[in-house]
Amino acid sequence: MAHKKGLGSSRNGRDSNPKMLGVKIFAGQDVTSGMILVRQRGTRFRPGPGTGIGKDDTIFATRDGVVSYRTSGDRLYISVADS
């Protein structure tokens, strides 16, 4: 019996690491400056007042307050209002 596996190439031995995308803070929750609100690919959510957007499209709070979501047409905006 052979004691080694065949030397054919394995074509299925890869898997990517999870990216932990999605909404991290929901409407009505208190946040402090710098907290990540949404991790996303592309701009499904757009930054509103009190938020900023990173180079990887992550939306984060730029001030302390309460998170709110609103729609305008077919766009979703996230903002942080003073509590």
C-alpha cells in the first residue's frame, strides 16, 4: 500500500477569513466618538450629520449622541444626534 497521497493538485483547499461586516450599532443606541456603526462593502449606508466614512466604507461616529437611520429616496443615511 502507498504511504503517501497522490501528487495531484488540490483545487479545493482554500477558504477566506470572515470579514465581520454589517450593522454594529442600531437606531436609538448611545455612541461615543469614534465608535464603528457599520462595516460594509460599497456605500449601502451613507454618512449623515455626526458621522464619517473610512476608506473601506466603514461608517463611524464623529461625536457623542444617539444613532438614527433615515431614508431619502432609495438611499439610507446614518446620523448621530446629540442626546
